[in-house]
Amino acid sequence: EKIHKYNNAGETLTAVSFNDNGDWVILTDKHYFSSNKLYMSAIQNGLRKYGQNKYAYIHENGFICIYENGFVHEGSVPRSLRRKLNSISYKPNIVKFTGKSWIISGGTNCDCNF
């Protein structure tokens, strides 16, 4: 319902993610929503600290949100992914993970761990 509402209002959907536990997150260029209060709080804190949110991803037990100048996470996000995000020189557009495997993509750059 929210996806249709903001899409019909002309907003750009930047991320829609959900997991098997019933958690979900929606980011547009103007709004953000999540079914999980902890994730909503993390998104809000990240906006204050890192600027505009660009992408979000939810896995079964973890959440990550990418911003113009950084990222926030909650739950089980691989340590190697967090270290890599802190060390790359490019700005990521997409981040996905499962277990200890992950992928980061940003323009013509890509890093992964399988």
C-alpha cells in the first residue's frame, strides 16, 4: 500500500526490502518506513549523521542502510562487510549479505566475499 502511494505521488523508490520474519523497509527520495522500530530508529540516526539515505537491505537477522556519507546497521551483519565498507574509497549503491557472504556495488566498482 505504501509503495503504491508514494510511487503514484511521483516519488522515486530507492529501496524496498523484506525478509521471511515479516520485517520490511521502504526508502523513497523523500520518505522512509519500516515495520521494525529498531530499524526505523537506525534509519533516523543515520540520516542525522550521514545525510541522505540511498539504499537499505534486510536479511533474516540483520539490517543495513547506506547513506551518502556512511552506513548504519543493526543485528547480524558480517564483520568483514562492515570492515570493507569502512575501507572502500567509492560510494556503494547496493549492499547485500547472507551468512558471512556479501557483495558491495557502486558504479563500476564491486567487492564481494563468498
